[in-house]
Amino acid sequence: MPGRDRKIVVNGVGCSCADYLFTGFDFNSERFQKYVSKKPGDGGISIGHLIFRRDLEAFAGKSMDEIRKDQGWLRENDHFSVGGPCIVGLINAAQLLKGGLIDNPDQCEFNFYGAMGQDVTGDRMLKVINQCPVNLDHYLRMPNHPSAATLVLSDQNYKNGSGERSFVYHGGALDAYTPEMLGEDFFKADVTFFSGTASVPQIHANITTLLRRAKAYGSVTVVGTVFDFLNEKRNPHKRWPLGESDESYRLIDLLAVDFVEAQRMSGEANIEKAIAFLMRSGVHSLFVTNGDEAGYVFSDGKLFTKQALSRFKICQKAVEHLKANPHLRGDTTGCGDNFAGGLLASIVKQLNSGRKPGELSLADALGWANGSGSFCCYSVGGTYLEKQPGEKLRGVRRIHDLYVEQLVAEGAVHVAKM
């Protein structure tokens, strides 16, 4: 594995889409609730999760514009951003590392693999991403398909002021993106990042093979999940498959999921049983998040030093600060994506310092992940555009430092000196 003597390459594949953000929703209102899912996989809006536009239209028996008019948001969007777990996570990691988290920013490289349409939405996305330190040489433009886009509905007062979002998604070019489009060089990275692949159906369906190919080159494999609405719709009472077989799990060095995803991937309603399934299936390290509630971490010692299954809270000072200063609050769009990007940043930072797999600090990863996720709540949208390199690192570091103090005080996760 690399150290200070050579560049660390991170290749990512997964969801990248245009986010058209609409704020000011009341998810508890009658006119919003009439379009909320009544049973699993029925196509209705799923608060906190992604659904497909065509399924919502079938559920409602109306076009998207008719639904928007009925709910009172047939208007210009409040904010445009680039979203999608993979590109947002890569951008966050690249901003932190190239902003000063490692001494020499040239010793890391982030490459995104994916597709967009040859359309206005694609042009707008490129205008944003080109301001970020991520290489787009492998970002294909497909003239016969529209760019993937998400309507992001945000209720900033949901959950007693913590905020929540719902996503209405159209896959476009990502539906047509195939494993063959990756090319062999994708698998030769030091770290391969598969994130939000449930929104890229042909990649997701073959992820066991793709993980196996990455491991054959000795790559560290990181997987971040999203709500798998396709499989939820197909088999709402069965657990979600991850690729061709459960072999996928033992090929994953780090898996980042939220509570609902863990439950549906395992088929277990009880979160402890769901986590036990993931650990038993061979995942080497695990981060399970639950919004602003406590989550879980675990490591078997292959990537991070050994850590028994433990609970962790998010940064309480950040939560308190946002609740006391609602004027500073953005929304929660992209928090989980930035959390995963913080994990990536920590892995690269530690490999760059000369640490080898098995020696990496899990607490360090948790610190940068929580710092990144919390920082995202201070702005609207998942992609933060810096005015100058290092700007985001300074903001994330402030929360990171507070959070490390919290971890030390709580003592649930061992904090090693870095």
C-alpha cells in the first residue's frame, strides 16, 4: 500500500445527479401526506428516502407537474446543486485532502466514473463539478439519454427542527450505464468507492463481480448505500440483494449504511439483528448511521484496528448550535454523502501517513465523517463550493475537533493519537 512516496488514487462509481432543491415543506400537512407511501414499494413518497418519478406518477395517477401544483410547489427551484452519494462523497474527500489535510495535495487523486446526458442539466452539473478537485475524464456524456436528476423536497422543521428530505428521482443516463463502461483501470485504484449504486441499476446488479475485481488488484473497497427502491418495489417483503450474491459483503472493507438500509439489506426489523447479519456476512468494518440519533461502528481489524461493536453519537455541540441558531441552518441534503466522504478522506490521510490496512484508526475516520456530515447542515445542498482551497477543511475541522473531545469524554470508541 502507498505511503508518502507516491500518489494515492481513489476511483468512485455510483450516483451523480442534478439536485433541484425545494424548501419550505411541511411533511405532516394533509396535502403532502396524500402522496406519502401507504405500504412498502407502492411508489408513494418515502420521507427521508429516494423514490422514482415514474412510480410516484403511477401511485398518484397524475403527472409530476400535477402533483407539484396540488402540493403548492410548481415553481422555480430554490437551489441547484450537484447531488448523488458518489460524486458528493468524492468531492468532500478531495476538498479536505487537497485543502490541507495532507501536506502534499498532489499525493492524492480522485476520479469519478459515471454518465450524464448531453443536455442543459448536464451542462449545469459540469459547471459546478469543474469547480471541485475531482477528475472527470471518465464521466461520459450520453446524447440519447437525459441527465439524472432529483427533486429534493426539504422540511427544515421536521423531527423537532433536525430537518428531513424526500427525493423524487429520474435516472436517465445512469440507467444505461454498464460495468463494461468502467474499463480495467477503474479497478487498479488504491481505494475503490461504490456509492449510491442502487441508483445505477446495472452497476448495482453486478457489484459482487466488481468488488471481486477490485480486490484482485489489492484495492481497499468502500461501499456506501442508498435506499434501494427498485428492489423494494420488486420484492417489498424480501431483503434487498447486494449484487449477484452475499459474497459481496466479505469483499467490502468498509460499509456505510443507515438504519433502514441495514434493516432492508438484512431482512431484520430489529437493528441489532440487522447489524449481526452484516457482521456475520463478512463485512470488515461497519458504520451504521441514524440521522441525528446514535449509530453503530465495528471493525474486525482488517482495515481499521479492532473495535467491538459500539454505539456513537453525532456531534452534540453542532446539534445544539444549529438548534440555538436556526438562521444558520441550511438543510440535511447530502449529510450522509458527506459523512461517507469524510470516511474516505480519513482512509487516504492515514494511508498517506504510512499506516497500513489493519493499523488505521477508526476514531479518526469517525471524527472526519461526523465533522463532514455536521458541516453540511450549515448550507443548502450536498456539494459545497469553496471560494478557495482549504475553506471547507477549516469549517469541518472546527466541528471535528469538538467531536474528538466528545469521543474522548464518552470513551465508547478508542481514540488514538494521530
